Amino acid sequence: MVQLEQNTTLVLKHLATCGAVVSAEQQAALDHSIPIKRIEAGLKSLILWGRITTLNGKDYLIAEGYNNAVSSGGQAVFETKYFYSQDGARWSDLQPVDAATADRCAKVGGSLSGDPAKNYELQEPNPAAPAAADGAEAEEPAPLIFQIPELAVLRYRVDSVVKATSIIPTNATILNAASQVVPNRLFAGCAFPEKLESYQHRTALPGSGVTLSNDLRGTWAVQYDAFKGVAQVRSLLWPGYFFYYSANELTWGALYAGDGCRNNDLVFML
């Protein structure tokens, strides 16, 4: 039977060796809180997306949900919603950020503090500073100061990881008559699970032929256990993103466990 939604228990089982884990208390809470939150939010699907590590140890658990995925502009577009929790029981909305805020969030480096009420202070040059008169010495204009909420930075990092990763097995989805991307109930599995050609970004349309092998060489690594029939795919550009595919169970799933920062040194490692 082809899976219709990622199973958190199987994901944690197959990716535990990668370090993608949550505590037993949180896992017990997730088994009850995620189905309840899915019904409250009116979503067709809600899964555990990952865990963003913090300095104070109160990591952010992130849940991702959506109703439909449609074909638009040559890509599969998912109308996603994100929620965060620090105990696995109570979930709050993680609001999207606009383009200007996203640019400022990109300047915040390092791990997050773990305090949802924290603000990061950023300074930018004042573009409206008055020009100096002829012969007069120009005064240093006061910079603009912006307060960036930690939750805005959190959402920006989640969006950045999702955009660059979010993979599924090739041919695991199809387009229906309404141009919606739906699970392929006739999916027979991957012929070569040890190769990058067997996986694609979920935004790639079914049958497009675009796979992970089209990404920048060296940004993905695949490890296949022929005895267990389980493949593990990890991102080297976004450390902490892991994906598994089980040929025997015909299941797959992904989980992120990291600080949400990109590995900008990868170009020097290749």
C-alpha cells in the first residue's frame, strides 16, 4: 500500500542514526497534539517537519501542514502553513514574513536563543539623510534601527530550508484532472534507491524528469543499506536535513534537525 502521508514514528525510527531525534516525552505529546491541531486548523495534512536547535535548549518543534498542491508556472505549488511548539503539546502559528523582513532576517547569524519574545536589533544606513550644503562638512546621519522578532527569523530559516530541500521519491506523485498534485497510488517504488536520480524536489512536477542529480554536484549524499532496503539522503548544503526511503515498506519521510543555517563553506569542501 502506498503511503498518503509521512509517518512520524517511522521517520524517527529510520533517521535516528542521523541524529534526527526528539525526546520520548515530546514524541508522546506529538502523537496526540498533531492530529488535534490538524483538525483545529482545518488542514488535510499536518506532519512534524523538524526541530530548530536553540542556545537555551528549548528547541523549536516545527509542524508543516497543507490542503492541496496545484500545478502553477511549471512547478508544484504547496499552500503550506507552519506551526511551532517548544513542548510538543501546544502549537502556535508561525506567521510568514515579507520580502523586506526576510532580507533583514538573513543578516541574523548563529543559533537562535530559544526565547520567542526576543528581538534582534539591526542597523541600516538612512537613505533619507539630507545632503550636505556646498562647502559644509557632511554630518554622519543617524542609522535606521529595526527590531526583528526571533519568530520572524525562525520562519525565514524554515522557509529557506524548505525551498532548498523537501524531497520525495521520483514518480511518487501524479497530476489529476484538476491539475492537483496527488499521491500516486500505483507507485511501485524506486528501481535504483542508491542513486540521486530516484529522488526529486516536491516542487518538481510529476514526469518533468528533474531530479536531485540536476542540483549542484556535491550538495547531496546518499547511503543505501541493501540488507535493510533503506536509503538515507542528506543535504550537505543544509546540514541537518535527512530523508529516508524504505524499499521493503514502501514508505519515506524527512526530518530536519539543526540550527537553520546554510553551510556556506561547502564550496571549499568540494
